[in-house]
Amino acid sequence: MKTHPPAIATWLLERLIRRSQREALIGDLFEEFIRRGSPHWYWGQMLKAIAIDFAHRARTEWFAVVFAGVWITMLAQVWPHIMMTLGSQPLIWLGIGWPWPLSLLCYVAIFTAATTVSLWIGLVLYFVLTRRFECRSLLRGMAVTSVLDLAINTGSLFFVGRHRVGIYMISWLPLFVALLVSMIAGRAVGSRGANKSTA
Amino acid sequence: MNSHSLSLAFPSPPLNVYYFFAKLEYMPRTYLGEFELIVMLAVIRLHESAYGVPIVKEIEEHTGREASIGSVYATLERLEQKCFISSSVGESTPERGGRAKRYFRVTKAGLREVSKTRQALTKMWEGLPILERRPA
């Protein structure tokens, strides 16, 4: 029987759960894991706890939800223009002209860079508007955005393969969630610095 | 007209009026949801040893329904905001990875609310013969 829960799951819990609940909740999960010895159970509980915590934050931080919704809607409107501008750059076509799978990787990298930068701009604007512009908050938010965005674009590759649609058919809902999560994750650092939890 | 006469013409409300509205604004909802009631009853049953793990076990044992630790904590936090339960930090033990326990206790207001909910549910139950029939 395993005596230590998955380190990555605990690491995620330590960073994504609010401070007010973190200590007791992780301790309880640890205690129950020792009894059950099932990493699968631990991962499931970790995901549920993070989802519930984020749902609670989304309810209390309504401005973040509205801002993310407005930003993503605006982004969806200007996205064709962004793509046309990118498409007119010969350097990009050079990469896409490479043999497979390099061309595909290049394609994903371009889209990920474009969506990530768009989300970063939204993130900066949000921190300025909420007067929480701190380097640590911003860097953490940007890191979370990059990881989530890369996961979304890589995940959409499977969709491309299965349904034979272009990767440019990006779904806006995952990007909305990515922006919201990074805003909340960034705010959590800011409030930790101010020695209070984000309730 | 000086400021004194102006204040007499339009008297500002006394401080307790502001206090009343502030209290009204932050007054928590006082009814209990189904899962909230279950969690409250589990905390009452456990007396002094009510913390995350036993609460989840108590719920699973008595209701036969699986409860995640995260959802129980979210409910406990909500109940604490409504002043129905209070919490205190306990000791940390090696089997918890050195992390402290958080013990929960039902307040007097919480007990009153559970009692009120029970009375309301009992009244709603009365005179419903379709629910009194037992399966053969």
C-alpha cells in the first residue's frame, strides 16, 4: 500500500485551493489516502476540490466572470482579422511549408502564441482595472494562461484528427475558462501577499 | 442659511439606522439546503470529533451517498458564514502529513435552525398518505 499521495496532485492543491481551506483539506485527503491507498481516488478528490473551489470563487468574483466573458466575446469578433494579418506574414508560411509533423507543430505554435498573447492582454487589463497590478500576480496568471492555452490547442489536435476540421475552428469556451482560471490564480497570489484569503 | 440650520432642515438618520441597513445587507440567508442539513446533522452527531474525514464517513454511512471532501468543506464554509457552525484549528499529526485538523461545532443559532427545518419538514410531511404507504 502506498504511504504518500501523488506529489503533483498535492502540489496543485497547495497552489489552487484558497488558504482558508488548504491546510485542513489537504490534511484530510492525506489521512484518507493512507487508509485507502488509492492514487486514483486521491486524484479524483483533488479535481473535485479544485473545481468546487473555483466555482465558489467564480460566484464571489463576478467581475472576473463578466470581464472574461466580454474579453472573449470581443476576441471572437476580431479573431478573423488577427488570422488574416498573421496569414499575410511570409515567415509563418515558411514554417507551415515544412514537412509533417514539423508543419503541424509550427501551426499549433502559431495559434498558441496568438491566443496566449490575446489572453495575456486581457489579463493585464483585468489587473489594471482591479488595481491588483503586481509582478507576481501577473507572472503567475501568465504562466497559468500559457499552460492552459497550450493544453487547449494540443487537445484540439485530436479533434482535428477525428473530425477533419481546421485547428482554426477554436472553441471559445475553453479559452474563457483559461482566462478566468488565470485571473483567479493571479489574484490568489496578490491576496496572499496582502495576508488574506480570496474568499 | 448656515450649515447648522441645513442639518436641522434635513436631519441625517441616526447611526443605528445605518447599522440596521448594513446588518440587513450582510444578513445571511437562514434556510438550510438538503446537503447543508445533512452536514449539520453529521457535525451534531460527531460532537467533539467533527472534522473533515469523520464528517464524510458519517454522511456516507447514514445516507449511502458518496460525498467528496471538497464539497463538504464548501458546505461547511457556507454554514460558517451563516454563523450556524464555528471552527477551531486542532493538532497536526504525522498521519496527516503534519497538517492541522479543523474541528467544527454547531452554534446555538445552528441548532435552532436545524430544529426549525425539522419542524417545517414534519409539517410538510403530515397529511400526505401517498408517502406513508410502505413498499410491499
